[in-house]
Amino acid sequence: MICVTGASSVALGPHDPKTLEPTEFLRAKKTRKFMGTQDDLAVISAGRALAQAGLGAERLAERAGLFAVVGYIPFNREDIDPVLTESLEGERFSMQRFSSGGFQQAHPLLTFRCLPNMPAFHVSANFDLQGPYFVSYPGAGQVYAALEEAVSSLNDESIDVAVLVAVAHQRNFLVEHHFGRITPPVAAAELWDAGACLVLERADFARARGAKLRAELLGMQQHYEPHDALTQEFAGNETLSGVARPPGERGPALLFTALAEAVGGSAAALELVHRVQTRDHVSAQSRWRVLS
Amino acid sequence: MKRQRVAITAMGVVAPNGCGVPEFLDALLRGRSGIRQVTLFDPAALPTRIAGQVQALLPAPLPDRKIGFALAAAREAFAQAQACGTAPSGRGGLSLGVGLELFSMDDLAAQRAGQSPPSSPVERLSFMQTPSDLCAHFLSEAHGLMLPPLLHVSACAAGSDALGSGFRRVRDGRADFMLVGGTDSMINPLGMAGFAALNATSTRNAEPERASRPFERSRDGFVLGEGAGMLLLERWEAALARGATPLGELVGYGNSLDAHGISEPHPEARGASQAMARALADAGLLPTDISAINAHGTATPKNDPIETLAIHRVFGQHAKKMPISATKSLIGHLISAAGAVEAVAALSCMNAGFVHPTINLDQPDSTCDLDYVPHHARRHRQAYVLSSSYGFGGHNAAIVLRGQEAALAAG
């Protein structure tokens, strides 16, 4: 049996501050300058979830794996605008101007703040996760891929602890642009910055170390329909039963967020069912028993 | 759970020095570099103006080079897989290492100028930012892959991770066959400039073919490359039953996190060592069983000595007895595609009875003291080859391949 021993979520909606402060979780404060919003979301949610699970570095290291899903790449407008301004010839992009000056306007740390594997780096470095990993791309479909990889690694006992992280920095001009052009579009005001983390363990391992079991994974399944990605546009939908749906479009973080809220606020046991049909024709479902 | 043997029954490749496995293999064994002056755009004022650029024009449903590369490599692999008159059947899936979303400065300028975004799906999906996951859907549709695709974005380790996770799905019985590989192109203004800003790339612009110098004393950074590698994995018994002749076998995979530095590897090579050791353990092999290594070999000042140290730590005295080739000396660094293309290189060379050279290795660095096969290919019989990939952010992956002769001899 695979169980949840820690869960946490963090989110910023349209009226929330722009930034988060993860410093309390950083082993080396100098790494702060390398962090973008999705890194902040990942580190804060992982730090809180691991604390709830009662797991410190002595239990992690080589026996802990990291399974991370990130949102679309969120270059910040304020980072890109100076590059573009210095690269224009009239209203058109000029390669000559870009080469001779535009690219020098890019912040030297720009790459670090946007790469999709950086949340995994910051979580691994700050919580000393040295085990196997899976780092994947946007969408609830990939959340299930990460969940499958984590469960497989726990069941074959190559790890004792699986840290699953889902983050998306969506209050971002590129991401807003993406969601505004797909069919049907998602309004920018609906897009939240969201991160959530689950700590999974085999129930026997968790019990042996005296951990509180907060939820159990009862089952999961996935299905995929290969399709013409250019013509078969599909709205997709994502539902939760047993708990209220958190507000806003949370990207890949919805399932873990719902679990985090359920394990943190439930006085009685309940069954949580998550169903998703993604825009890219993945349908998946998981059932969880949240323990009292 | 009974573990299945995992056959590699087909391969496809698009690389800077050759499209298609026969052309690529020929280039590898002849030591023919694919590094040239960049012609995809005018890089005149950038510090680095060279790259491993694919010369072939490959059609793609979107103006994103890595999609065309992936589709071409997959077509080659499936054509080879079906050469025996049958196709792999059952639950098939895709495991793909994929690069960053394509970000267009032209489109950004158009948006700033107030121009309306285009209305057709094709144009809309390539305007500003082309989601990289589209590539997976094109591949899955083209080849009827019915399992949810796995997308890997573990930077320079993504290609090897894609092979490894696909391998585990077939071995554990979660899939009957998997198309596994990686595709990438960062030879665009932002990609080239971004790496140049980090001082990560070679500026040996006057001699492109001599610029990628893994393990060499005068190395000055990596050379960016582009391309795709695809391999078809099937259950061994199923492959034989349908009349396919395996090209080899994937027998082990391990990955690890450095949990150390954002751009520098662990000083004691902890993560790299762990990944290789886990791959060996996963394969049930001893270090002395490995006949050769296909190194990550980026030619960056920091990486090459640490990779050498990791090989010493894992292989002990056997380290100096193995030939070690760096494919990046010939094609540059293909980032998310690197591990997959290098697996194609390793297996095709193994089956040809050679190790390919590490070109441009005139004087090895004093910290790099292994046999890196300088300049010329070498005849070398190999049963098992380990191929490794180490990514920015401390992602480390290694796979172990068994060559055709050894795999078939095992029954």
C-alpha cells in the first residue's frame, strides 16, 4: 500500500502578491538569486510537506526520489522586454541588432530561472534528495506519469520516500498568451501560480518509522488517445469528488493541492476521486482514502 | 514481477554529421565532424558562431526544427522495425526527451507592434511559444502509440532518462513496446546567446571542426548541436516471435540527483558515480563486464575532470582498460537529444566492432587520464557499453547496452 505522509500546497491568485519568500527552506541563501517563481513554489511546498511527514535529511539522500512536473516555460516580460527593445529595427526583430546588443540585455541568470528542471534542482539541493528522479512537462497527464513512476520506484523498493512536486507559474505573459489562444481559451484572471507537494511512502516503511499515515492511494488508471494535435482541439476537464475544488486554474498542481487541503482539514475519513481529461487527450483517474 | 528482456529492434537518427544510421555510423567511424558556421540565422556579433547544425531539410507540421528531427528519426526506426514484414504490436508508448519550447523573437516583436495573432491552429500553435509536448502527440499519432506519452525535461540527461524509463516500462510489463529517444534544437538566437552569456560554449569560431574538444587541455566549452535519436524497444520474446532480429538489448538504467550545485557537478562526482553504479546494479553486472563507455564528454572545463573522476570511482582499475569515446567531439552537444543520439552511436559502433574516436584530442588534460580513443576509430569487440549523460542542475543518467552478438548469444 502506498500512502501519503506529507502534503502541502501554495498558490497565488490574481489579487495576491507577485512573489513568494522561500528563504527559510534554503540551505545556501546565495541560491536565492537563481530562483524563479516556479522554484519558489516547489521549494516552499516541498519544505512544508517534508516537515509534515517528519522527514529530515537523515531519512532522504539516496533513498528518496523526486518526481516533478512543471508548467509552461515562464520567461518574465521584464526579463525579455529589454532584450526585445534593443533588438528592434522599427517594429521588426533585427538579428543584427540582437547580436550586436540585444542579447547582452538578458539577465545573466535568466536561464536558471526558467528552465523546467530547475524546480527539481532546488528541491533536491535544499532537501538532499539524491535518489532517482523524473522531471516532466505541463499537464495533468504528466502528473499521472510522475505518480506512476513514483509508485513503481516505491514498489520495487529502489526508494523509500517519493517526493512529488507539481508547479506552474501561470501569472506570466507567455503562459497567459498560450492559454488565451487555445480553444476554448482560459482568461488570464483564472490563471494562478500554484505549487503542491506530496510525500509518498510504502505504508510498512512509514509505520516502521512512526509516521502518521494521512492518505492512501487506492488506485489509478490512465488512457491516451493519439490524435492530430493541430486539428482536434479539445477543452478537457478536471473534476474532484469528495472535496471542494480549489479556486482558479492550477495547472498540474490541482490533484496534489486537493490532497493537501484534504489531509490538512479533514476530521473524518473521506474518499477523494480525481478525474481528468486533458486538452492533449489523456484521461486519468485516481482514488485516495484520506484518513482522519 | 517477472522481468522481461528488452530488445532494441530498430534505430533512427538525425545528427549534424549524418541523417540515418548508416550515414551517421560512417561519419562516426571516419571521425567526420558536423560542426560548422551557423547558417540558420546571422550570428555575426555573438561570441559563439558555430554549431552542429543538421544540414538536411526535414518537413514538420510546425516551424520547429526539433519536431521535424523527431519525426524523421522515428520514421527511420519504424521502417527498420517493419523490415521483417511484421510490426510491433500490443500496448505501445512513447518516452521522449524534449527541449525547451521554441520562443520566437519575431512573434514577440509582432505582438508588441499590436499585430493580431494568427487565427489558424497551425499558426496559433507556433506563435510566440510552441508547446514542446506537441511533438509527442505528432509522434504518437503517426505510429499509433496508445499509451500516455512520457515527456522528460531533465536538461542534458533527458535523452538517457527517456530511454531508461521506456526500458523499465517494457521490462516490467507495463508496455509491450516503446519508442524512446530525444529531440532538440537550441540553434536559435536566444538559445545560442543564452549559453554564450553563461560562457558555456566554445568561441573557437575560426576552426569549427576543431572546436569541440572533450578531455583536451585547450578545451573552452561545448559546441551546441541539434538532432534526434529514436530507438524501438520491445519485449525480447515478442520481437523474436514476430521475426525481428534484435540489434541489441537495453539491460540497465540508473539516475541520480547531485543535490549540490546549479551549474557545477559535485566535486567528488557523487551523483555521476551513483547513476553509473545504479545502472550497473540494475543490469546485474560488475564494472569489469563493461567493454567501453560512451562518455557525456561536453568539453567544458568543469565537467570533463569530474566525469573522469566518476569513472575512476565506479570502475577502479578497470577504468584504464576501457576505451571511452565522446560523441560530442563530432556532433556537439544535442542537449535533450544527446543521450538518445549517443545511444544510437554506441550501439551501432558496438555492432560494427569498433569504438568511434574522440576527435580533436591532441593533448589530454592532466586531470583526464583515461583512454579516450583519440583521433581514430579503433576495432574493439564489445559485449556491454555504458552510456552516460549529466545535466545542468545535477541530473545524472546512465544506461547499459548489450550488443547484438552478445545479446543473441545469450539466447
